[in-house]
Amino acid sequence: MDIGAPELIIVLVVVLLLFGPGRISSVAREVGEGIRKFREGMQSSEPEAQEK
């Protein structure tokens, strides 16, 4: 299940229409922070899972 260029372009156009050009940077920043926190949470739980 690969995402090609046409699908990616369609998704980007829909995001642009939904959020507008000014809001996209803040949405991308929030998504990045969420991913970073998720990764940190996964890394901090790995030692606990290995101890059990």
C-alpha cells in the first residue's frame, strides 16, 4: 500500500483548503510535538516492559 505523488498532492490540497495557508504551520508544529511526545513515551516505557 504505497502512497504515490497524485495521492499526496490531493491530501495536501485538501489540508490547504481545510486549514488555510496561515494555519498550516501551526498545525504541522502541533503534530510534530505530538509525535515527539509519543516517541518519548514509548522510549520511557521500554525499560519497564523489559523488566517484566
